Amino acid sequence: MTPSQSAAGKWPATNSVDASESIGIGWEIAVARLRHMNDRAPRISAFVAFLLAAVVLHAEPLTGAAVASQPAGTWATRANSLPRKVVLGSAVAGFHGPLADRLSLMSTLLDQAAAQANQAPGGRGLDLMVFPEFALQRDDATTASDQAVSLQGVVLDTLARKAREHQTWIVAPMTLRERDRISNAAVLVNRSGEVAGIFRKVHPMIDERGVCEGGVTQGDGYPVFQTDFGRLGILICWDMSYEEAWDALAAGGAELVALPSASPQTLRPMAQALRHHYFVVNSAPRDNASIFDPIGRVAAQITAPGVLVHQIDLAYAILHWSETLHEGRALTERFGANVGYDYSTREDTGVFWSNDPQRSIGAMIGELGLREMPESIERMRRRVP
């Protein structure tokens, strides 16, 4: 298994949530996850989730202010959270023609991705589907005014219906008309079919006349959206060329970045996934749909037209080579299938996660006396034993 050593749990199944998970992602997520787990269990009160968040096993609770100001994906709280599996979907697909054809293709791809997710080991279903830039517009016209669609009406009706049908979040890129404003946007729809947020491309391409992509208005910020599985950032295509965009998402606590694009680039998102230690999932009309892991490697990829479905765990640890890690085997020898990892012998680094719904990966590596890579770096910087 060289240069990458993979262990049990590449597609593990768990639907659990408890107090430790809520530490890293806020008790609001605990409410949503508990409602959603086990095939949409009965609703619980926010008070119950608050009590769960207070039962801290591996970290101190965050106050409301701390949750708002402290990135949710800090390595200490992340590794000490219980497993947080997320099934991601993406696509290589060219969207052309009138809006009705584009909505039909989007629905078909969603059906295909959801079917793959349901048929995979554990069958926990799709959590997030990402589509390419410009997926939804009126036709193949060259001006933004001719391309733009309104969200209300057939567009939102279709997205809402498919989100509810497959109980998934959707990132739907479109040329969006809002009153007198047209933007290159990505609309985030939640499992209930509601609009959870809109990201508007901050850096559209500008032609020699100074016109932005046929007449769109630039966006003005990089919001991070709270979902029931974690904190999601969105960038669109050329935004990926600006480090401040990635930095802003990291500062906002993004754990996962969706990157709809017209360009199938891999090097930029790969580098930023490594730099900020978050996952990136991109979608393009040709050559590439990928999921990049927090050490900058391709966790899953397709290059031909179709859908990509892959499970990640947002409660992970990054471990560098050590004499006692044995490229991950030390963990499997102790914990067996309750631990999963993807270790690169070429990079001497791996991403590790727990498949035990009652135990964090942080507890496992702590039991073996191992240190996460950020801790090792700081320890050696200080030259403290």
C-alpha cells in the first residue's frame, strides 16, 4: 500500500453525536445533528443539546462568545471530538442549454449521487452535493443580463424538492438576479429545502473593457455557513487565486470549503487545503471533481463526466512520522477497525479518524503517547521535551 497506507474505515458507518462533538462545532450543530441522526429521529429540545454540550469529556466548553470568535476547526478540539462523518458529493458535468435542461441534469446528478451514497457501506446517505460554476442560468448567452435567473420560482422549487427528497444540503451555482443586481453566486440549500445562505463571487473575471463576466456585480465578503455537519465556506473559481479568500474562511472557522468552478484546477485548492488543514471539495464541467484532505492530498477524484461520492470525518487528527507510529500500524494494532486513516509514506504524514462512536481519535492517539503534528511542531519550536 505504498506510497499511501490506508486502514479500515475508509467508508465507516456511524450516525452518533454527543457532547464532545458539540465542543468543536457549537451546541447548535448538536441540536441539528441529533434531529437528523438515525434517519431523522424525533426532535429534541435545544435544552437537551445544551446539557449534552456541558458534559465535557475531552475539552472545556466554549461560551457563546468563544464559539463565535474561535475557529471551530482548531486541532485540539477537532481531534477530541467524537466521529463526525460527512458524505460529500460532487460532479464533473457540463451544463448547457435552457434552464429546464440544466435543472433536469442537476436533478439527475443528485439522484445518482444519492443512490451511490445509500448503496455504500453504512448507507448513511448524502450530506452535501456541490455542482460546477454557472450550472444554472437561462441559456448559453454571453451577457449576464440574458443569463440571469431568479431564485424564487422554478429554481428554488426544484432545489427544495430534491434537497428534501434526498435529505441533503446543496451548493447550487447560478447567475443570480436579485432586483437590480446580478451576481455569480452559489446558493446553499439545507435538507429542508430552505435557503441557508448565498455566496457571491468576490473576484469575477474582468475583460479588457473592465466588464465583470458579462455584467455581474462583485461580492463583498466570505461568509462561513453553519450546517448540521460543520462549518462550510464557499469560493467560486477565480476566487481561489486570492489567498485572502482562503484566509478569511479559515479565520471564520471553516472546516470544509466547497469550490464550484469552471476550471478543473487542482494545485491551488490542494495547496490551500494543506495550508489551512481543512477539506476542500470542488466541481467543474470537465476533467476534475476532487476532494482534497487537510494534508493537501487527493482523497477522492474523478476526471470523466459523472458523480463523485466520498465520506470524510471532520473529527480528525494529523500525524507526522514518528518512531512509534509505524505509519499508522500502531493504531490499528491497538484499536483494530475502530480507527481509520490515510497515511502517505511519501509525505510521512497521515489523516487519522475514529470509527468508534464513543471514542475520539484524540483519545486514541493520547493513549499511545502520540502527538498531533501541530503540537509536535510547536514542541520542537520551543525545544521543550
